[in-house]
Amino acid sequence: MTTISKWTLAGLGAMAATLLGSAAFAQTAENATVAFLMPDQASTRYEEHDAPGFIAEMQKLCPSCKVIYQNADADVARQQQQFNSAMTQGAKVIVLDPVDSAAAANLVNQAHSQGVKVIAYDRPIPATPADFYVSFNNEGIGKAIADSLVEHLKATNVEATEGTGVLQINGSPTDAAAGLIKKGIHAGLDNSGYPILAEFDTPDWAPPKAQQWAAGQITRFGKNILGVVAANDGTAGGAIAAFKAAGVDPVPPVTGNDATTAALQLIIAGDQYNTISKPSEIVAAAAANVAVQLLKGETPKAEMSLYDTPSQLFIPAVVTAENLKAEIIDKGIAKAEDLCVDRYLEGCKKLGIVQ
């Protein structure tokens, strides 16, 4: 007769409880409620791409599921309220792009205490592991835009003489993804031969704040600014506006990230040097797939672990005037008729986007 210790029985009991719990959770896949909570409206991507992409994929995967979409507009307290409301409405999975990555740890703990799964989206939650993390490779993005600018400066024979260098405009200091982008930018700049004249963490990613800071640096450094590494298209637009307001012509090369319509048009006009094409629908669809797997009690496949969280990170493409048609128009990310309007039409003709 086989003897089973009380510890083994306890283990089997725990396993059975886990399996029963998973089965009960799986039963909620039909008619389940899933929340998609985004952080701000400083970037247009959430309204134009992320939310529609997530909702569309959820409708394919789980037509009977209800999706709650809300945007916190950069307000930590509002996101807390939206998170609480989602759980009150019975959300079994919450996809969270946190306003404040540190504060979001409490939200994860709160959800887990009630059996609710959390998918960290775009921005990681370092302090407390979520159930999954879906994003583009943010550190890779930072390095890519910095490398691209450095290569451009060298290719155009722009030398860093004494007193000259570049500006670095980072994202929000409360955003862990911004911290990863910042780390990547430093990896690209620190040994590039182009010194960082000054650096700024932009509160809430707000373009007006980036513009105000850039204006001060233009007054301070003038023509010694050889370029600007801006962490996203909003902060890039703020920097470009500051140069134009100061009468700087031509504007030194400015990087970006997100491939917003405004940024693509600035590239067409020759005012912005690069951006990152990362169709948000890709990560939104991935998050929807993970959400449905969690609802079914399945274990989503992870490519790696980041902050002790199983993760799936996508590799984006750098876009400049040279490849904008191939990366954006030809791949259907944006339409020529939407970009090539008014003063941008002539630039589109020069780039071969339209005849």
C-alpha cells in the first residue's frame, strides 16, 4: 500500500483548489467583462489606434464579451476610480496602461486579492508582477531613435565641436516605459561623440511642457544645438514648435516615436527627422489574445520575463523621409490622402508618395 504524507495530501488539495479555481475562471470566458484602461490623451494613439484595435480583436475572439474602455487623462486618482469601477462592473481581466507605474502596483495587488487578472500594457509595472506584459521594446525604441539621429549627423558631416551637442527630451518621470526609452537613448548617445547639452523629463508627456523647456535651451545654447532626441512625437512636436517660434531655420534634426499623423506630416515637411512605426493595433490585438486566454484559464506564451512578469515585446521600425512611403503608406498604416493635404502635398510629391 502506498503511503501519502500529509504534506503531499496538502499539496494535492492545493492543486485541486487551483484547478477548480482555473475551471471556474474559464467558465467566465463567455459573456465576460474586460477593461481596457489607458493613461492619457497627450498622444492621440490611444483613441485612434489602441482602443479600436483592442475592441476589434476582442469582438473577433469573444463576441459575447463586454469591453470597458476608459482614459485617465494623466490623472492618477481618476485611473484609480476607473480601475475600481471596472472591478465593480465585474471585469475579470483588466488591461492597464498606468499613468503612474509605481502607483499601479497597488492596483495589481487590489485586483489579485479579488481574483482579477491584470495585463500591463505598453508601460510595465516594476514593483509588483502583473499576470502578463504586452508592449513594444521600449529600451530598443530609445536606442533606435538615438542611433538613427547619430548616423544622420555623421552622414551629413555634422561634427561636434567644443560647446555643441544634442538635447534629450524624455517622457514622463512617473512612466516606467519612459524610463526604458530614456535608458535606450543614453545607450545610443553616451558614446556617440555628440555630448548631451541638457536633458529633461517631461511631466505627463505634455507637449507644451516640452516646448517650454526646449525654448529655454534654445535661448541658452542657440546654434550649438545639433539635434534633439525626443522620446515621442508629442514632445518632438513641442521642440519643433519652440525652434520655429525662435526663428531657427532650418530646424535641427528631431527624433520622435509613435508615427502619429502630425509627426508623419512633419517628416514630410522636413521639420522632424524620424519617428517609430509601431502600429498600436499590433499590441492591442496581442493584449486581447492574452486576455481571452486568461479568461479561459490558459497560460499565455511569453517570449521573456521583464520585472518578473511574463512578457511579449514587439520590435518596431524607424521611419525617416527615405522609407516613409515603404513603411507607412505601402503597409497600409496611414493613407496618402490623409497625409498629403494642404502644405504637405508638395513634400509628398518629392518623396514619391503621390504623383
